[in-house]
Amino acid sequence: MFKHIVRIADTDLDGNRNVVHALTAIPGIGIRMARSIVNLTGIDAKKRLGYLADEEIEKLRSIIEEKIEELPAWMLNRRFDPVTGQNLHLLSKDVQFAKMLDIERMIKIKCYRGVRHAKGKKVRGQRTRSTGRKGRTVGVIRKKT
């Protein structure tokens, strides 16, 4: 039976897309991670997500929510977490929450990146002379002829 929406890891996935591309809608899972998850489960990658049986969806859900950290450390999106020191893979809201906490920590310790974040400037070394300006534009007064 076809399911239009499949819920995995607190995310609604489109049942019309193939399994690999549907999994990339989960924040924290890119195309490479999605392919490795599908290879672990043994599901056909080109099959539409909505046509999977309940057992196959449960298999995907268990790997994504419980066993994803058993993958090689270089595939995980949070290696050597500053707080716990573990290799983690964050999904859905945890990705945005961890990013926010990292920025707050940098601002608190007043490192260079934290100071740039606090001032609202560019952080990654881009030039700021002409681009990245915020606020109202100042008009130019034309010379009377």
C-alpha cells in the first residue's frame, strides 16, 4: 500500500521520491549518508519510499535513530564533540541546536570567530569592504546642470 508521507526521525518524508533522495530531507543526512544507510539495510535505492513495506521502513528508522553512530567516524557530522568528547551524528532539531550552542560558546569565550559573530560581521575570512553591508542605502545627490 502506498504512503504519501513517511515519518522518520521527526521529519515528514515524501513518499513519491526514491529512498536515497527522500532520506536527504532529514536535517543531518546528506546524499552520502543516505546511500550508506540504504546499503546497510539492503533496500533497493531506486524504489519509491512510499512503496516500502512497514518492516523495511522500521529497519530504516532503527538504523537512523539508533545505529547510525556505528558507521565509520569520518562519516559522522559531529566528531569529537567539545562537551562529551564523543563522535556523534546529530539529526533534525539537534543539528540546529548544536550549531546555536557552538556559536554562543564562541561568543562567550571571545575568540575571533565569536567576536565576528557578536558584531554581525562575516566570519570566514571574506572581504567586507564592498559587500555584506546591511542597513539603509544612502542615496547619491546628482549635480545640478
